[in-house]
Amino acid sequence: MRDFYIDELEKFQHHSNEKILLNIKEHKQALRVLYRDHRQLLDNCNQATMEMHRCYDEQKLLDFNPTQLSPERQPDGRLSSEKAAKMMKIAYDKGTHRFEWVLL
């Protein structure tokens, strides 16, 4: 299974967080998006993500770190834990980052 854990939100950068969240929730592709609201890091997903994981309690799903739902290594041979840390750093530094993630 593939999932995008951080989607490119560049087209929504000038919108409020409420509008961004609405776009995430209505998207047909499985999305799990981390974003900042002031100084707080917020984590959201949509219905397609919950269906993909067969978990229909959003908060329960969000309590899992993506690496807990991942194989030890991603298809490129890198450890999921190391790749996740690198992807998060890029997203933090650039403000947005899109990448594919293979799940169990």
C-alpha cells in the first residue's frame, strides 16, 4: 500500500488552516498531513486513509507514528525510521514536502 504522509500544500498556503483541513478531508486520495498552527504541530488524515488502514477511529490512527505502520525498510533500501526523519526535516525546512511511503 502507498500513502502520502505529507502532501504539497503550496496551493493552499494563502488559505486558513480551516480551509486546508477541509481540502484534506474531502480529498479522495489517502492523505495524512502534518502542519503547523501557530506553534502547535497538527496531524490530520482523511476518510481514505482510515479505510486504507481499516481503522475508523481517526484519533486512534493518528496516535500511531507512520514508522509503526511501515516495513523496516522502504523500497529504496533505506530504514523507514531514518527516511521518515529525513522527510520530516525536509518538510520542516521547506515548509512542505511530498513523498511516497510504503506501509505494511
